[in-house]
Amino acid sequence: MPETHAAHGEIRTEHKDVNVRAVLYVGAGLIVVGIISYIASYLTFQALQRGEGRATRSEQRQRLPPEPRLEQVDRMKTWGEPTPPLYAEEEQRLDSYGWVNKEKQIVHIPIERAMKLLVEEKRLRAREK
């Protein structure tokens, strides 16, 4: 039955509370699902590590994915080997001076020189401020 108040007239209120049992069941269910997911992912990770452990590190690096391989494997570019001919022209250009557009007076300079000029320019700007 609704309550009444002299100044405000009839006031209706909700007498139902939250179903605590349902909230606890949902919380417990989430915890159980979380634990099961953790255990399943841990076991899967362990199984995958055991499978990878059979091959040595060098064998793992040399193993290629099945065909079709969409990315090229560049076996020539490894540490300690000379630059492949494919990159020789690019590296020569990066380490030399030359024209990009002679009409517009645009040139390219070696990377090392460009970095030094950039540092010097920033130092000058910092002094001006």
C-alpha cells in the first residue's frame, strides 16, 4: 500500500530490493570462467613451447612458412655479409652528393652530413631564442 505524507500527498516507493543471490551467482560464474580460461591458455602455451623446443634455434630461423609465401625472404641481407647488389646503388646514393633537380637547384647530401647540419641548425635556433 502506498505511503501518504501530509505535505506532499501520496508518495509511491519501491519496496523491492536487488536480488543479492543472483548477483552473487553471476559474480561466482565470472570467477569460475576466468579461472578456466587462465588454465586453458596456460596449458596451450606450455604445449606450444614443448613443440617449439624440439627444433634448435638455427633450425627455427631457417624454417619457412608453407607456400605461397607472400613476403620475400632476403637471405643475402644478414649480419657480416656484404651489401647485396640490389641495395648497393641506394647505399651509394645515400653516401654521396648529387643533383635531385638541377633546374630547381635541389641536391642530395650524405646522411651523416645532413644530420650534422640539422644539429647545428637547431643549436643556432636555440641560441637565438
